[in-house]
Amino acid sequence: MECLVKKVTRLFVFICVNSITFVFTLMTAGAAEQFASGTFTDSQFEAGAVIYAQSCASCHGQNAEGGVAAALTGPNFRRSYSSRDSDVESLLNVISDTMPPRQPDRLSEAENLAVLAFVLGSNGVLAGTEALKSQASYLSAIPLARGDQKPNISKNFIEGDDGSVPSGSGPSFTELLEADKNSVDWLYHNQNYRGTRYSALSQINRSNISDLVQVCAYQMGSMHTMQTGPIVSNGVMYVTNMTHTAAIDAATCKRIWSYDWEARDRTVWGNNRGVAIKDGYVVRGTNDGYLLALDSFDGKLLWARQVADPWLGETFTMPPMIYEDLILIGPAGSENAISGWVGAFSLSDGSLVWKFETVPEAAAGGGPTWGNPENIPLGGGAVWTPLSLDYEMKELYVAVSNPAPDLPAYLRPGDNLYTNNIVALNPEDGKLIWHKSLVPNDDHDWDLTQVSPVLKSNLDNTKNDLVATVGKDGVLRAIDLESKSTIYETEITTRLNADVPVTREGVIACPGVFGGVLWNGPAYVPSEHLLVTPAIDYCARFSAARVIEHVPGRLYMGGDVAPMEDQSGWLTAVGAESGELWWKYHSPAPMVSGVTSTEGGLVVAGELTGNLLFLDASTGEVLRQIDTGAPLGGGVVSYSAMGKQYIAVSSGNAMMTFKTGHETSREGSIIVYSLPKQ
């Protein structure tokens, strides 16, 4: 499962970690389409507004327009709760049964109904003389989306006003393949296609890290999550959030251009982790299932094409990879029981070239590795983290995530291929080369999330070619790329009851569904032959549901997860070839930000507390901490501009998932540091 805000937004989070105060502006009848009347009272709406302001607005926006979590207004939201299988009664069930996250049942029935009244009123439903009541037939009859028609997505291609050929420039495919030899730029989410997250720059080092200063910042101007991994090419940095894409001067943070995407269909989760670039194209995905390409020169739209179906629960959150003239990407949404896939799309217009189905048996209703004793819908196998590539072997590595329904594994007996597998594909045609199951028959939502770095004996002085893999189960593994055998398995966070099946009665296990390693993975330290990995340490009580209910495009967890109170993080260094522990750093908060190593002997990482950490790569000693003022959950990159080394971090709302005190809600920004002028 895609974590953090994914888990939050997919449940339409109404209660977040911090209460905030704001001036509530009542939406007038003239400002909203009027769909129905007589469904709640004015006093019930006003009471709901107060509860929403105190408990929900920090995630969903002051007027439910969306922020860290999904919007609770607009035609797409209304259509989401206006079908035979999902109506206003379903909306109340989401509020009552799953909100607030981590502390369900905190609100009374009257308070839940008041919040529902506020949401209905904010969507143009008129107040009446009788209060809302939790009666199924009464709630189901409320026509929330009268007048809102599902768009015709068959016309899913948009061509730019000035054509689809970029006027800007960018790295060639050869330059992308050789990015690990380029110490000036940061050309891919994980620095290079092998995913080493290593910078050969040494101007900033152990001896002068105390002199580092902030040189500039770029404000994203919204409360959307900041998980972007900045890309830097020829002095220009490209960054994103859910809707915003910007090119800025990498040395001054001055905006060169920006582009804001307006959703054209139902939106799913609001996370976005960045762009891919090549030959003047700047490519990203959207949460309503579009791929779009912008001109690197001025940010103008070249083309956009909807290639995923948000009504099935598909959405794009991962950074793409560009292979020759193919955009490689897959949709998130395992918990919505999508039938996952990885696809290749033309760089010139987004048309489909090939597609690999990650759960073919599940899509067929069952099979040898899935079973299906109760004939329930099956799915999963989403992709939401970076791909990696061994170009010499022509192998594309994919981290396929969890199966659905999420927790009751006894309803899908078998390995559930290809969920939680590392899958090696031919990047030119998508054909399967090999695969390896790492968390078979998963009943804890322990996605495989990382398939990097790829270490080569002829480049990294290792005995064998290997790929590192890690995921939400909290285990770092190295796989020999010749024999496909597992070289080692090293625990990098607390593990408890990992082999105890989840039952209806419930079991406490570690990590919880937000545990282990999420969307940022290991960095390689060549000088010490180390892998340094961020992780989350927390446990949860897992329980399988007695009744499994599936609504297309909606959450299909198959049970409940109640997090434990203690939550912290780790940064762990192990021998890349041995898996032996070298050093560990314990953070007071979960660690989800990018980790980068440099030739200057540094490991740079971020904490949800807002601290940017600089550690000695050899010993793990913290040499410097900088309080950025906001949670760090996105990329940490190093690059050079005009002969000067810089370090940039993605700062702002990272998860808004853990307990109060770990994150302070802030607008997103990119912060850039360097040494002062001599």
C-alpha cells in the first residue's frame, strides 16, 4: 500500500493531527449548485463547521477545498458518493468508522452527523427543518451529485496550444544512463538509473559543514504534501506537488516558470514525487490518471493523456523513468483493489507502447498462486516508488506492492504473484525476465517499496552484481543478480510477530502499515561499501474483517489497523555485501525523507521534526543539525551550479499520519543550502 497521506487521503481524512483555528465563511446558495433540500438543519451545519475547523481543516483545507488530504467538495467528490454501491450512507460510514485516523470512535454519533451535514452543505445540499439521522434509507436517498455527470474520458488526449515538440533542451538518453558519472547534476529521482543516491561532490565536507548556510527557498504556495524528489539539470531544478510543477534557478530559487494542472476527472491520492526529464520534455503523472509533458524552456503544456482510470482507484504518485523514448510508470492504488500494471508510453504523445500486468491471476478472479475460496474480488499489485535499471543487462526492476483485500490472507491462499515481488522486465517490450517473491501472501500491508541501488562489480568494486530491496516489512535484502539468491536479510527496524497470521480476533505486530521503508530508499556510500536506509519504527494491532465488502475504486482493506502510541525512526548503515550492522541513528520521529551520501564523507537525511541531519558516513556521528521549520519527507539532493556545491531539501507537509507532535502543518517549500562566499 502506498503510505502516509495515501492512507489518509484515501479514507477522506476528516480528523488530522493538529487542531487549527480559522474564520469559517458560510457558503451561500448563490455560490454552490443546489442539489436537494430538507436533509439537515442550519444549527447542525454550523455545529459541523466548528468540528471541521477544529479537527479537519488542517488536512482538507479551510473550506474543504483540499490540502494535505483530498478535497471534500466539487463534482468529482460528489460523484464518488452518488452510485448504487457508494452513497451518502457510505460517506457517513467512512466518517464514523475510520475517522479520525489512529483514534476512531472519538466523535459521538451526533458529531459525526454534524460533520456530514457540513460536508453536504459545502456541496450545495440545502438545509431543511429536520436534523440528519443515521438511517440507511434516509441517507441513501440524498442526491448528492444531481447534475454532476461523469466526464467522457474517451476524449482523453490534450495537445498543447503550440504543438507537442519542445523548444527547450535537456539531457539525452546517453546522459541519463551515465548520470552516476555526473557530479554536477541530479538527473533522476535516485540520482541515476541504478539508484545509488550518491554525489561525487566534496566541496561541502566533514571539515566545513558547520559553515553551511541557507541561500534561498522556493515557496510552493499550498498545503499539499511535499514528497517531491527535485531534479537538477544544467542549473535548473524541477519540483512538483499534487498539482504544481515548477522550474527554478538551482542557485537562487528564482522561478523560471510554473504550471498548475487542473484535474479533469476524479482525483484519488494527493501525493506526487517528481518529474522525469529528457531532450526538453518534463514529464509527470497526476492524481486523476493523466500523464503530461511540459516544455523545459517555458513550462507550456505539450500534451496530456489520461492513461489510468481513477474510477477504478488508479492514480499516479511515483516519479517516472524515461527509457529512450518511452515513459515508464505504473499506478498506485493497491488498497482500491486495482489490477496493477507497469506501462511504457510514447514520449512524443503518451500513447501506450506496452503494458505488464502485475496481478494477472487476481484480475481473472483467482488462480494457482491466489486461490479464492469465497469468490471475492481480488487485486492489488500497484507501483508507487522509483524504478531502477541495469542497462548492461537490459533489466528494468520494479517494486510491486501489496495484494487486496489487504489483511485476510486466508481469503487468497498462495504467494499472490506478483505482489511484493521484485520483477525484472525488458524495458523495450515489457516482457518478464525474472521475478522473486519477498513477502508472499502478505497480511500486514508490507509492500515491497525499493529496488535500488543496483551495484555492479565493474563499477562499485563489489564481488558480485547485486540489487538491494527493502519495504514496509522493515527488512533490507540484497539479491545476487546472477543466481537470484538472497545474499542477506537484515532487520532495520523493530519486527514483532511477523509470522503470526492476522485473524479476526486481532494480533499486535511490527511494523505497522506505515512502518519500515516507504518512498525513499537506501543510499550507497562507496568509500565504506555501506547502504544507509531510513525507516519507521512503530507497531499496530491488525485484525481481519468478518465481512469483506468491495466497492469499485474505493478502499478494500479487509480489516482494521490500530497503531500503537510509540513511533520513531531509524537511519541504519550496513555492509552492502554482508548486511552487517555498521552504525545506527535513532530519530524521535519516523524517517521518510530522502537520504544522500557525498564524496565529502557525509550522509544527509531529514526528519519529520524538521531537522536536516549531516552525519559522518563512516561512524554515523551527527555533525550538524539544521531546523528547517517544517517536516522533511521529500528528496534530499546535492548538485553543482557555477562551480559551487549545493544541497536542496523538500520541506513541508510530509505525511500528516503519525501522532501529534511529529509534524507541524506548513506550506511546502524547497530550501537550498551552500557554503558562504569566500
